Amino acid sequence: MDDPERIEGSVEKEKRAIEDTAGKVTDDKNLVDEVRSRTTSRHIVFWSYVLAFFFTAGILVLRHLG
């Protein structure tokens, strides 16, 4: 991963952590829910790519063996 991408990812992660903490401190349920929603959607996208990779790799292995 390139350095700018890694830095941008770190900044986004810290931003979410600050927003989550601010929402908890101020008891702002909407802010906390929004941060969790964005985090969950990022996890879903990440794991869908991982599953697609392994599914594709499995198909390629089966083609090679068959």
C-alpha cells in the first residue's frame, strides 16, 4: 500500500474514533450510530472483497485440477 493511502486510512480511523468518543461524551446517539454505520459498511466492503478473492482463487484451482 502506498504511503498516502496508509496515512489517509489512519486519519479516517482516528477521525471515526474521535467522533465516536465525542458522541459518547455528549450522549449524542445519532453521531454514535452514524460512526458505527460507516464502520460497519467499511467492514462489509472489505470482507466482500476477501470472499470474492477466495471464491475466484477456488475456481481457478478447481479449473487447474480438473
